[in-house]
Amino acid sequence: MKARHRILVVDDEDFVRDSLVALLADEGFDTIAASSAREALRLLETEDLSAMVTDLRMPEMDGLTLLHEARRRAPAVPVVLLTGVGTVPEAVQAMKSGAHDFIQKPVDPEQFVLLVRRAAEHHDLLEQVQVLRSTVEDLRGPSEMVGVSPSLAAVKALIAQVAPTSATVLVTGESGTGKELVAAEVHRLSPRAKASFVRVNCAAVPESLFESEFFGHRRGAFTSAVSDRAGRFAEAEGGTLALDEIGTLRPEMQAKLLRVLETGEYQVVGESRMRIADVRVVAITNEDLAARVREGAFRKDLYYRLNIFPIDVPPLRKRREDVVPIAEHFAARLLREGAAPGGPGPVPALPAEAAAVLRAYDWPGNVRELRNVIERAVILSSGGELDAGLLRRILAAPGLDEAEGDSADLHIRRRLDALERKLILEALERSSGKKRAAASLLGIDPKNVGYYLKKHGISEPPGGGEEVEE
């Protein structure tokens, strides 16, 4: 962060320009001035600026043209526009073109200084984010999507097709399949890769705080708003916003999200003007959103707006070729991170018999469960060989099957889904795979059995398909 923020003031009127420079200097800013847009463009390329303030109406090149050029040459420098009474519509248009803010002349000194300070602080945040992002990229390295199966190759092909576009993506699949990795990969391979990748868990956002969480708020906008807060759309500006567990949003929240997705506009709580979001959205869910639409629990228009480019991530049991490469990947990473009692060490061997044990298991918890198993095995092996006997003992231990649910996880929908899956499997077992009998045990309409099988990724029972017309 700079010791002093350097601000460029651009105005063709000497009195206005000198007054604003003096005002900012009195507030501790380092200021430079330009009497024309062309001079300002030269200074943009030679000076280390935190923000630029420019009049909208100037001879030769106006402020709007200067804004476009500034965005092209120095995109990280926020621009604050000075407008006359008759140029407010132009200022609004400029906001849509990327201006940080605008203020009417004659300016209110306190409001002007506040706007400039916010613009300079925004520039500082962008610089910090860029440094952190570079660090994360260096640590993360190449894609985390490990595997050799044709189904994973198909997912990667879809990602490669959609990443260069701005299309909204809907990533679906069972819990633990790696849907978040798909969203991150869409961002990594997109033109937005140098901007922020922001992930928000929709299930953790209370309805009363939805607008504050997503759109931000100003200090004093409500009782607990003791300071300004940038919303998730502002954090993801120029980048990608991943909406995890999108199916948990309540109807009123869905309507607000749909509005910003359709118009690109949103309003910070406590502000009167609209902002424009330059954000690519990737929605993530383990639910059947189409079924929730039919139930009336999810808006049809929002579903169609999200489902522009669907990517379904197959469960691990349907891509068993990937189990061993993923296990070896996790083992190597865990050893590098010092997961074994002895600290960082060589990657443990995975004998053929141990690999066969992993491939034979169904992995109801998918990649997440596999990671947990490998982590436990690395710890118990003390960095040695991950033998078949050790893996069998771990897989036979109670509590690993995700269908039983994680007692530490209090999320209602996940726990209910886990219990629902367990009950369906038990009913099918008791009824010897007969779907009508299983439906009777479960107390549901036999025609709905197929829906639940598909929802939980349960294979059709042998001979059970002819029993119920669906």
C-alpha cells in the first residue's frame, strides 16, 4: 500500500482544477494536475496513480472518451467524474462504462474527499488482491482436476469450450464430486483469470442479510452496519462469482439474484444509485433443480437463466479409472504438507493390491471421501506403504460412508439428503430390489421412485424396472 495516495485532477478550468488540488492536498493526498485529457493520458502512463478525477465536459477530448482510454491503458486506476447539472445522464452512462463514481459540481468538499478516498482505497485493494492471487497461483500450480477417465475428459472438454465465453454455467453432480474444482477451472481458463474468483455458500446466507452479502452496504444503512462493506458482486468485479448450493436460496432471494443476472444492475444497501456488475456467474448444486422447479421451490426463470451451459460431474463410481490417480495425487500433496506424523517425506507407494481395493469400493462420498480415506491412511502408515490391509480396515470402519451423514455437519439439507439416500437403499435391500415394494416401505408414490434413484445416483435394481410405469 502506498504511503500517500497520488491523485490526478483533470479539468480545463484553472480555478476548479486548482481548488480541487488544494482541497486534496490539505487532506494529505499527493496531487498532480492536467488541463486537458491528452495531458492526462500522458500522465497516466508515466505516473503511479491511485485515482483520477476528471471533468466530463472538456474541449477536444471529453471526459467520457478519457474514461474509455484510461480503462484501456490503466484499468486498475479508478476514475471519479465531475458533472454539471445537465450532464447527470451522461455520468450514469459513464458508470456503466466503468467509472468508479461521480459527483455534481459545485462539489461538496467532504463528499468529494470521501469519494476520492474510497476510490484510492479501492485501488489499494485491487493491488493487494493481485499480489495474493499471484501467490495463490504459484502455490496451486496446474489444474487440480486429476483423472484419466473418458467421462472426466468429457467434462474437461466442456470446460474448455465454455471458459473463453461469458456464458453462465450450471455445475451439477453429487456431493463431493469436485464441482467447486470445475467452477475454478472455468475461471482459470477464462479471460477473467487475472481477476478474482469469489465463492459464496448460498446455504450460509440468511435471507435478511442477502442484499448486504451479495451487493454490499454503506455504514449506517442498518443497525449493525458499523462500516462500509463490499458485496460479493463487487469482490468478484471483472472475475467470476461461484454460487455454491444455489438450490437452497429462498424465493425472495431468487428474485433478487435473477434481477441482477438479467439486468447486470444492483444497488448497494444505503445507496440511491445503481451499480453495474461485470461478473461471470457459475452456479453449483447437488440438487435436481428441474425437479425443484416442478415442485414450485425454485423459480423457472432463474433456472433457465442459470442453465445456459450445464456441466454434470459424474460420481467417482462411474469413473473408477480416476480413483487411483486421485488417491496418488492426494497422498503426494498430503506428504508435502506434512500430514504424516514424521512431517514431510517421500510419497508412499500404492501397491497393485491396494489400488484394486480402492477401485472396488463404491465411494458414496465421492472424491471428498477418497481424500479422507487417503489422509487417514497416510497418517496411520507413518509415511510408509499404503497396503491393501490398511485400506480395507479404514473402509470397514464406521462413519466413513457419507450416506450415514457427518454428525458434525448441521446443515439441514445435506443431513436430510444423506438420510433419504440411506432409507432408499435400505428399502431396496428389504424389498429385494422391487421398486413398488420399496415405495410402499418408504410411503411414497411408486412413480416417484425413479426420481429418487436419479437424485441420489443409485443404480436401477436388477429386474425392478418393469414394476412401475414412470
